[in-house]
Amino acid sequence: MSTAYSKDEIAALQEKAKRHLWLHFTRMSSYADSDVPVIVRGEGQYVYDQSGKRYLDGLAGLFVSQIGHGRTEVAEAGARQAAELAYFPLWSYAHPQAIELADRLSAMAPGDLNRVFFTGSGSEAVESAWKLAKQYFKAIGQPNRYKVISRSIAYHGTSMGALAITGLPGIKEPFEPLPPGGVRVPNTNFYRAPQFVADDINAFGTWAADEIERAILREGEDSVAAVFLEPLQNSGGCFPPPPGYFQRVREICDSYGVLLVSDEVICAFGRLGYYFGSERYGYQPDIITFAKGVTSGYAPLGGMLVRDALMEPFNEGQATFLHGVTFAGHPVSCAVAMANLDVFEKEDLLGNVRANEGAFRATLEKLNDLPIVGDVRGDGYFYGIELVKDKATRETFDDDESERLLRGFLSHALFDAGLICRADDRGDPVIQLSPPLTCTQEHFDEMEQILRAVLSQAWTKI
């Protein structure tokens, strides 16, 4: 199938894009003298631009396209549902697709996470979890619990509440003051561990978890509602948890009556080789937030899975969780999610990730021979490559150098070379990879070869 547009069609699209389209998290001035990248088609692990050029989708869109692109069976499931019932809200009503999907997700979830509250996105899911925690504690007679603890550099969404939980100062400052209650603790980046635990990953994990307890005590244990943690932290470049970290966090939360929210907007639905990242690392959350991979991007959907105990106060009398979203649990999105999960089962995508993650890691670790590569880290199909000026000292780049390296060269060079990935400096400079779960060795090799060529060229520009 041809994807190439004519020169006139390309020119018309560019004119409309530059005049009317406002891109997200994008410096619009960067396209003043260059074309906006326009992706027009996807097939399997690849996408194609307006000129017909092919790119390996090494980021699964935005940690989303688990089953890959162009799955007609999933698209057709959405079309059938749209013809039957295109929309109806979950405000005092239900529809079969939301019921069936809630039942399926509850059966897949760990422990007694048996209630599903749907949203339209990941940010809405995080916002919903904080609102639920606040109202739950009011309902059980602990109205002073409203604070939330999260980790440094962690990203939890863009709505005002989710931003208050987010640990990235740069994206929070323009919107301050934010809702009160966000409290930060250290993350689990062992590559940048404090000196006193830098040689012992177990001691580092204990220290990082115990910092959560210290934060609870500093803030006042009767004021903290929840701890929000990703199984494998995204922002900053894929920080896996040290051994025993989450088990200690669970103990701390239980000791002080604090809810543990596992933010799995990225990590759920196969990214780490399991339906939920909390399964991978062996801990029981009170709430799981999800989005992205539940539909593999074929339609928008998010939500939270909630333990039975958190639902109990809302099962009596006139109690109501005073929160809702118009498009949450949209019939078409739910039908798409069901078809997406059918693909997971039919093709054993979780098994594919677990069988191939070692090869993915080993292929990326070949890049350790480059002087610019300081650390390769991650799990499953989710990896970060940290870039450094000096491997021996782990010296990082200053702000100006990072600007020139990532935005001035790497982002464009990797895309031009045919690889979609993420070059980011929220924290230290990293390249992130999160490919479709259908990828195998041929795709790992292609990623490594493009990264090797471009990173080698980047080193000559430092």
C-alpha cells in the first residue's frame, strides 16, 4: 500500500499544520523553517510518513502501541460497536462493553482489585485515584489525610492534580500554584545513587524505600493519603526498583494506613512482560492506574483498578464518589480494549516479551562500548540509555550541552535515520526505547545499528 503523498498534498498539509495545529509538549518555533513530521500510516512495528519513508516505531507511539499498527481485527471491533451503540455514559447507567471489560480486567488484576473506574486517559486516572483517596479517608473519619508522596523526576500526568503529584519542576512551574499536598522522595536511579549506598543495590533500595517512611513522619502520618509509584519509573530514563524495594514500601504503607497507588499508565499491559507491572515486581497495590496499552492506542481509554475495601464506604446509604468523566468507559473504546486483549492472548505477547527481553537487553548493552553511553537500564520492553561526557566519572552534560546534544542533534538525527525513540533530559540526558511487544531480534538489531551510528556521530560533536 502506497503512503506517499504528492508534493502539492504535502505542501497543503504543512501549511495547515503550521497555521492551525498546536502540538503537545513541542517548541512550535522549531518548525518555523522545517517541516512538521507527518505520520500517515502504520503497519506492524513500523510507521510511514507523508513521503512514504518508513520508521521503526521504537517508542510504540508514546508507550502505547503494544500490538503494533494496522490490526484490522481491532479496528473492526470498534466499527461494529460504533454501529450498534456509539456512545452512552456511565453516569447512573451501564453498557455491556464496560461491564465485560471491567469483569475481564478484574480477573487479570492481582489480589482483590475487583472494582474498575474508567477514565479517558492516564492523567484522568491519576487524578481520579487522588480524588478517591481523599474522599475515602473523609468517609472513614480521617479527613486530614490528603497529601501524596511521589518520587523525584517522576511524571504522573498533566492535569492540575496529576501535576501536583509529578516530580518534574520544569513542567509544573508555569501552572503554579498547584493543589497542595505533593511531597517528593528520592527515586530508584542506582546509577546516580548517593555515595554511601552506591556500591550496594540492596542497601540503596532499603534507603530509598525508607525515605518514604521518613517523609510520612515529617509530614505527619495522619496527613498522608497515598504513595504514587510507577513499577519502573519512566521519566529520567527507566529506573527499575532495587530488590525488595516494593516489599518494604508495602510494609511502610500498611504501618501508617497509607494507600499504595501503582501508576501503571505505561507499565501495564505487557510492557514489562506481565499484564501489570506490580506482578513483575511482586507487590500488591491498593489502586492501579492504567491507560495507553489497554487499547494499544486504537481508541482512548484509561481507568483505575481498586481494592474492594476502598469501595465499601460507597456501597452504603447516600454515599457517592463525586467524580466522573463524559467519555470514560466509551463503548467503542471498551470494545477495542476487548479485541486488543484478545490479540494478547492469541499471540501470547506476554510470553514474547519474557522470552525476548534478555536478547533486547543484550543487544542494547552492546552500545556500552561507546564513550557517550554511561548506563543501559530497564526491564521487559522498556529501556533507557543514559548519555555521559565521561564514563569513568559519570560526568553528565550541562544544560547548554544537553540542549545542543538532544534537541540540536539527536532527536532529528535519530528520526532521519529511521528510528522513532525519545531523547529526553528531564533529569540526565537519556534515550528511551519502548517498542511494540511484537518486536523480535531483527528489530532489536535495527535499533542498535541506528543508535550506534547516530551516537557515534554525536560524540564527535561534543
